[in-house]
Amino acid sequence: MKLKGRTALVTGASRGIGRAIALALAAEGADVAVNYVSSEGPAKEIAEQIQKLGRRAILARADVGDFPDTFRMAQEVLKEFGHLDILINNAGVTSDMTFVKMDHASWRKVLAVNLDGVFNCTKAFIDQMIKQNYGRVVNITSVIGQIGNFGQANYAASKAGVAAFTKSLAKELAGKGIRVNAVAPGFIETEMIEAIPEKVRQRLLDQIPLKRFGRADEVGRAVVYLVSSDGDYITGAELSINGGLLM
Ligand SMILES: NC(=O)c1ccc[n+]([C@@H]2O[C@H](COP(=O)([O-])OP(=O)(O)OC[C@H]3O[C@@H](n4cnc5c(N)ncnc54)[C@H](OP(=O)(O)O)[C@@H]3O)[C@@H](O)[C@H]2O)c1
């Protein structure tokens, strides 16, 4: 087991990619705090699955876009686990519309969760990671942050912001035992993708060299690679998992 004795928090772990990451970390021996904002039932189910793997799991409800709420959650997680080794900033939302139709509320909603949320969560745990001279942070960005997308100016800007944040933090913290990386999924089969109309899905598939959407567990395994000793020489990277969509 690659992560035995490690503690982790995954934001937005109640479903989709976050759920798969939480289970992949637990399968490698980590105790996991399952963050969610509203899906308590699904989050409880994930926690039970993690416990069945023989790991500790705690529920960590917080709106990561809200700094005081995130800070409170972090204190509770640190009290339960004693320390945190691995932080996965995965929680994300979309609010798609063309820029002409995009109002300030839609811009703020996406930036608040996707970008402020990464600041809030990292800020809440980083002092303790520096103190223990060990930390692994993985931020989930997106191919959309790399290439932009029609109707997703808010989402693309948030993810490009997280990518730049990742590199800056990696430089600042490299000497303190902390590695900071990003994973940029392409189109992964989750509720976010299932909501896309069939015609658009087909058009997307046509553009993907591997001719299929990705699976959440494929992202989960990449995260394990980055946070385990397998990734010990990797920091400031943005690992693309997109079936060849961007090359
Ligand atoms: N799916 C894709 O193809 C794809 C591609 C590239 C990047 N991504 C990125 O991967 C990440 C996960 O995507 P997904 O498709 O798995 O999304 P998803 O199925 O919609 O799940 C989103 C998760 O984020 C949580 N969340 C939303 N707002 C939150 C908040 N304010 N505070 C805390 N948690 C919050 C949700 O919790 P509740 O259930 O409690 O609401 C849920 O667990 C996102 O950052 C997304 O941008 C996804």
C-alpha cells in the first residue's frame, strides 16, 4: 500500500471524480475526510465504503467557497485526524452561458467555488503542512482551462487560475516538503458530462483521439500516483488525462 498511515481530505467527494479519488486514496491505505456541501446521503455512503476498506473516514461538510465555513471544517478534520498529509482540491461547479448572457452572479458563483475554494482550503491546511514539513496538494483543473470553451468563460478562467496558482505554490513550498500538482481531466463520465445533450456528446467524441470519455477511476489513479512516493520528483505539473484531446 502506497499511502499507509497518511491522512487525506478530498473536496467534493460525494460523487463523480472526487468520489473516485477518495476511494483510490483509501484503497492505497489513506484515511479520508469526505467533503461535500449538500449531498449528505451519498457522502455517508462513500465514508462507509472507505471504512469497509479498513480505513478511517470522516464526513467534512463545508461550502469551500466560504472561507469561515472551510476554516471551521479544517479545524474539525485536524482535530479528528491529528494532522493532514494530502489535500485534493476537487470541488467544482459550472454555470454555462455565453459571455453576452453571463451575469455577475454566474461569474461569481463559479469563481467562488472553483478558484476561491482552492485558496480557502489550501490556506486552511497549509500552515500545519509546513509545520510537519510534509504535504501533498493536488488541484483538479480541466482541459477547458487550457483551451477555453464556448459558453464557459467563467469555468475556463477559474481552472486556468487554479493551474497558475498550482505552479506558484509549488515554487513557494518546494523547500518545505510540500509538492503541489494539478490534474487536468478532459471529458470524464460524471453527472457533469451526462448533462450534455447526445448530439454534443457525439461531436465531442469525434474530437477525442482515444474515441471515448474518460472514467473517474482513471483520474483517481493518477492522483494516487502524484501524491505517493511514485511522484516524488514531480511538483508544479499539470497532468492531462484527456484521451489525447489536447496535443
Ligand atoms: N466531469 C468532467 O468531465 C470534468 C472534466 C474536467 C474537470 N472536471 C473537474 O473535476 C472536478 C469534479 O467534477 P465532477 O464531474 O466529478 O463534478 P460533480 O459530479 O458535479 O461533483 C461535484 C462535487 O463538488 C461538490 N461541490 C460543489 N460545490 C461545492 C462547494 N461549494 N463546497 C464543497 N463541495 C462542493 C459536490 O458536492 P455536493 O454533492 O454536496 O453538491 C460534488 O461532490 C471539478 O472540479 C470539475 O471542474 C470535471
